[in-house]
Amino acid sequence: MIDVAWTGASVPPGLVEALRTRQVRVVRGDRDGVTRVLCTASARRIPKAPAGSRWIWVFRGTATQDERTEAILRGAYDAIDLRSPTAAGDLAARIEELAVPAPPAPAADAIVAESGVSKAVIAQAARVAATSMPVLLVGETGTGKEIMARVIHQWSPRAKKPLVPINCAAIPNELMEAELFGYARGAFSGAVQRYDGQLMAAAGGTVFLDEIDDTPLETQVKLLRVLEDRVVSRLGENVWHEVDFRLIAATNRDLRALIDAGLFGADLYERLAIVTIQLAPLRERLTDLPALAAHFMARFAREQERPPVADIRPDALRALEAYPWPGNIRELRNVLYETLVYKRAGREILLSDLPKRILRRAADASQDAVADRSSVGRKIARGTMNLRDEVAALERLALEEALTRTGGNAARAAQLLGAVGRGAARDPGGTVRAMMRRLKARR
């Protein structure tokens, strides 16, 4: 029997029994670990579930193609009209499909994923790694594209063969073809011996082309030929050599915009983007920040053979969370390393330990407002708003601030939090302690 969590409008009469005959049991309310069915009374009310979750939208009415597409973009697995004569069968089939457990992703020490967004990306990477398809990694600078490329290679059947990383921006345009495809002896002045090139060096393994957008158009044409025909010809030769490698490319720019500007080849893009993985910026996955910080603090202690600094004080953590992180995870690592270099003693990072530029930028970003309308608007426009996570973050922020001001006294913190904190319990701190457990708040 498969349990399904039904939320929203009431379950239509007869549907419960129809699903039960198909070994599906309907449970009211939102529950973790089970498939969600979000029901609306109208096709005009598209629900929104937590980021990274899969759910099914059911409704009464006729949804347009645009409305169905919008639901899919919000994470829906399917959209089903309850008035359809096949609704029960379609819904049962979708529930059964979602109930099939995804294979667990292999362990990867280099990746920290606590947020739903990050876990969804890891699940994508694990499924992609099992194939030989080219992968395009898209994300801002510092989001961990090279680390993700290495993880995909490690999880793939090619893991025992070499991974050859190539930074396209670091190679002068006039040397790019020779570096990638190799050259014969005497092919040009200075070619005193044969060079096989990076693509042939990756035989049986993986080639990672970082900053692929910096590849010259002439080289892009030849690279497309390699991907299509799986053959390479060294400069100065007319002999074609078969090659076997898996290609992973990465960019922090919009390649489609570059195509429109005539700076990137449309054919190569279509060949690279068969599978695309979008890496979220750190400001959109702040749930990962504490775990990332702990990871970098432990790594610093290990690499520098220093006594470990095990924790971050709540006010220091709030300052880190308020900072916009334009350099993403790489910048977080650098900030923590700088902090630890100058820290003389103690097992906690204090607010005073953080670089002053971080504190000033965080203060400018937060001001006195709990939520900034423009930042909320940007998230909604990008489709990255997750109201449940935003509310939980606000609850955690208020709770930790109250606990800090009261020295961890739950009863006094409840008084500072007002109606939400006090609740109706005889123990005025009971609700606060429950919130601490639910939100995993830090004293």
C-alpha cells in the first residue's frame, strides 16, 4: 500500500476507494517522506510546494497549456483534471511512479548539501553520472562547478580513467587548438616533438572544459566535429584518430545570449547542453551555510595542523547569512580561512573575528528590514522563492536573536517573541523549546 499526502481542496467522493483498489491510501495533511498531492478547487490556482520536492497537481476544471507548464516549473510531476474519466487511473500511475525509490547517491566528501535545492542537484548528478551524455554545468562564479564535474567523474563508470580539466580562459586563443587537439612534429615553429593534446590524454576518461564560453569560434567548429565523430586530428597531420571521452563543460554566462550576439556557436551549444545542471548561488541555499562553514573550518584545521575551531556564534552566523556572497562558496571559504588565520585563540568564531568588510556589507544588505521587497520580487521573478523556507528562516532568526539576548533562557525568550513565542502553554518557554527542536536553532 502506498501512502499519499493530500492537501488543499477535499478529496472527491469515490476517488479514495478508486485509489484504494490500486493499492494507494489517501492521508490528509502534509507529511514528509510520502508523495504529495496538491488539490485546488480551480485550475486557475496553481500551488507551490517546497523547492526540490516532487508533487502532483490535481484540480477541477480546464488548465491551459501555460498553466500546466507553470505547475511543472514549480516542481509538479503532472497535472490531472479530476473531471477526466481516467483521473483515478492517471493519478494512481503517477503516484506509483513517484514512489519508486531513487538510487542513493554515492558518498562525496567534497559536497555539502543540506538544502532541498542542493539535494536535488546531487540527485541529478548521480543519475547523469551513470550515462555517457555530455553535461553542461551552469552557475555563477564560485558555485562549485569544477567540484561537481569531479564528483560526476568519480561516480561514473569512467572513474578509473583520467579526468583532464582544461580552463579555456587560461589558454591563449592562438594556442587553444594545439592544446586540445595536439600537433605533429614540425607543424609550426617550435614544435620539435609530437604532442597528443589534452583530448587524447583523456582517453577512456572525462574532459572538463571550464569557462567554455571563452573558446574561440574557430576552435568551437573543430570541437563540434570531435564530439560528433569522435575523432581527432593533430595539427600538421591528415590522419584521424579515434577518441573516447566523456565531456563536461561549465560556464558562468548565458550561452544563449552569446549565441544571439554571435559569440558562441549554436550547434556546439546544442551538443553540450544535452544535459544541463544549474548550480544555485549561495544566497539561494543559505540552509547549507552552517554545514559549509563547518566543512571549511575542519579542512583549515586539518591542512594547517591547527587546533580546530569547532563552532560559530549565532550573531556571527547571522552576519554571514546576511552577506550577499557575490563570490558564492569560494568566497565563503576564503572569508573563513582569513578569519581563522587571524584568530588567536578560542573554539568559536565570534562576530568580532569576521572581516570588517563582511560586517559592513551584511549591515548594508539587511538594514532594519526583516524582508526586502525588491529581493523577494527578484526571487519570485526567477522562480526561486520558497515561502516555507523563507518563513522558517525568519522564525529561526527571531528565535536565535531572542535566545542570544536572554542568555538561552527559553521562558524569557518567549516573552520577547510575543504571541508566537508565548503560545497558550502553562510553561511560557515550552513553545520556544518546541520551535528550537523543529528549526534546529542555535542558542
